[in-house]
Amino acid sequence: MYALQFMRFNSTVDHRSALAAETARFVAVVERADLSTPVPTCPDWTLSDLVRHAGSVQRWFAVLLRGRIQQPPTSRDVELKLPEEAAGYPQWLADSLAEATGAIEAGNLDEPMWAWGIDQHARFWVRRMLFETLVHRADAELALGLPVEIEPALALDGVDEFLVNLPNAFFFAPRTSELRAENRTIRFSCPDGSRLVRLRPDGFGLEPDTDAPADAAVRAATAADLLLLLYGRRDRSTAAFELSGDHGLLDHWFTHSQF
């Protein structure tokens, strides 16, 4: 992988408070819903499965944060304290946030810590937990036919978090290792900003955007649309997106970038 993938963008998002807000929104969406409702964006899952996954991830991340681990974990086994009935899952998700908050507040988030992504500090896990929660909140809303609303600054921060860390996702998303090409560029943009990804023979990553034409481009109507597209929650053939350039390159990207 090449050095430009280590780019970081300044963010105005308070990831800790945004995590709390997103979890509260998630809980509010599912607490009165039929938890047996299928979730089309997560095939074979119901809302019950979705909530259990989101809460389990928060509790696992909390364990990692409390230990400020310096090496990859050897197990994902944690005490989940699952309720006996699915009806208790919304409150259990709220309690999962409490577990995570305690871990977040247990130390300095600027402390060095192992992470699978670029940012090798405890703060990586708070940001990762935020967008894991946000995307699954959107899954719940989509399953229930509700509108998905994401503030532009938060959505654009999520776009950065996804694109910066994607080159390191190969160990659980092996198809990302095939995102290679002979110096081809893709521009992802929306009214709030644009990001340029370059695919090279040795890998891919973000680099500073310029006015130079890209080999392929996706322009989204909103930052929220762009974030949800990158996560496979939007169809790029809809009116929310304007595609240009090499469509084969875009096919290659979207076929291999999901996790």
C-alpha cells in the first residue's frame, strides 16, 4: 500500500456525542417496531438480528477499548448479557451504549492502540463504532420504510472513514485486495465535497483531489446518499446519482469494495 492512503481529513464531528445520538435514534426506531421484520439491506436478517449485531459490536469494541490492546485480539467472545426475549433488545442496545461509554471514558482516546484501520489510537474505535451504528440505524429505517436522514458533516466524515480504512479491510473483506488497476482514478462527490481514490498496481487509496478529470466519477445528490452508496445501501442506478467516465471501473469498485 502506498503512503497517500494515510491521508486524514479534518473533521468537525464529535464522535463520542454522535455515537450516543445515533444509538438513541436506533433505539427509537426499533423500540415500537416488529422485530421479526426482514432487513433487505442485510439479507437473511430480521430487525432482531440487526439490533443484536449492533449491540454485540458495541460491547466487543468496549472490551477492546478498556484493555487498550496493543495486538490483534485472538477472540471475539464477550459477555453479551442478552435479554431472554427479543422485546428486550431495544433497551439492551441502549445498555450496550452505556458499556461502550464507560470504556470510552476510561482513558485518553489519543493513547496508542492496535486498530485494524489506519489510525492506531483508541479514538479509531469510537469513530468506527459510530459509523457501524449509523449504518445499521439506516438499515432499520430502510426495513421499516422510513426516511434516512444523516447530517451532511456527519455523512461526509463517514465517507472519509470508509475510504481511508478500506485498504486495510482485506482480512475480513478479502475482495478489497483486488481493487488494483494501472493508475486509474475514481472521484466520489456530493454538494458538500469530493474525494479522489486512485487504484494502482500495488493497491489503492485516497489522495488529494484536484481539478484534473478522473477516469470515472460518481456524483451523489447528498452526502448521505454518497455514504449509503459506499456501504451498498443505495443503488447507483437511481436518480440520486450521476455517473460518468469508465463504467467498467465503477463496476470493479463496487463489486470489490463492500464489507
